Amino acid sequence: MPKDSSKDQADKKSAECIKIAKDGPYLVSGNLPITKEIIVCDEDNNPLSWKKGEPCGNNDCALCRCGQSKNKPFCDGSHIKIGFNGTETANRKKHAEQAQQIIGPELILSDAPDLCAGAGFCHRLGGTWDLTQNSDNPKSKETAIQQACDCPSGRLIALDKKTGKPIEPKFKKSLGLMEDTSNKVSGPIMVRGGISLESSNGTKYEIRNRMTLCRCGQSKNKPFCDGSHIDCKFNDGDKSVN
């Protein structure tokens, strides 16, 4: 078999993307793997780590965005029946343009609050912000970095103060369906590894290592999650949060 040409490889790379259908689903291409991603909590019910759940396929597909599909996470056309309004309301600023910075002795925390998906990893042991300001303590520094890296939406990004470089988890391009055991709800679609996201009008969002897309249909920051799945008690039927 001949090796792929550079053009073929570029075509494959460009095929790994998510296109948002107007008032409809997320159209996923590039055979991206989809798995359940379950929040593991400590004894005080604080989010502590992630546990990989069952795989949900890796075929090109349409993922539900209205929250009403009977075949979650996949679209079954319910958005048409309910007259779903999927208007995209998120601003198009890059993370660096909308973030505020918390500067500690060894870390800088870049925080874009509008991207918060309510996962809650940032609250433990005083919170990522205080831990950053105490980052001359090795344990505080380590915990601040871990909490920032566990933030699925990429709201929080830890940067090395000396180099200014972000400290990011390494992901293969993939999608995760968040299951929030702390709040006993199903959460957003986790988009990992720098996948292209295209608006319903054809424009592109900033490519980021971590993003969370609303799948309950209630976010006020579409297409991104704003934590509304917690208030509306969204559940896709996963037994881990029942």
C-alpha cells in the first residue's frame, strides 16, 4: 500500500472537526473517539479526578444539542419537533483576550469565567486561585496545576511564571461525555486535543486544547456549556449519576 501523501494527511487532519447545525446537532467528522468521562469525588464530595467510562463509538455522527433526543448522545431529530433555538451567543474572543490573570510566585493562572462548565475541580483545598498565590509551596503548586488541567472547559489555564508557557494536559483528539457524580447529573461534551469548531454560519471558533459544548440545550453561552445542566438536572440515562 502506498503511503499517504502530505495532501492526503492534511485532508485527514482537516476532517477532524465539529460543525454546528443551525438550531440542530453537532455534526462530528474525522472518526473521533467518544467515551464517557466520569468525575471521581473525594470523601467530601469534591471533584478529585477523572475516570474513563465506556466507549460510545468513533464514527462520524450527529450529537444531540437540544437535550431532548431519545437516543442520547446522538441526535434523533427532536430539535425539529420542539422548535429548538440553538442561537450561538458566545463571544468570539480568544481565551487570552477574555481572561483575567492571577499572579503567584511561581504560577500564573489565566481565568476566563465565561467558559465555566461547573465541573468543580477548582474548589478543593482552598481553590485554584489561592493555591496559585501560594505556588512557592511545592504542594500548592502541584495541586493548582492539577486542578487547572482537570478543568474540562479550559476556563482555567496554569502558566509557568518564568517562561509564560501554558501547562496543558496532552490529549489525543477525542470527545468525552461528562458525567458529574458530585451533582448527580450528566454534563457537556468535552472536546479535547485541539479540534476545529465551526459555527452554523461557517466561521471558526478559536481552536483550544479543552472545550465543553452544551448538550442539555439550556446554556446561555451556546455553543459552550455554562453549567445549566446542573440546574435543569440533565441526565442522559447514565447509571453512574442515577
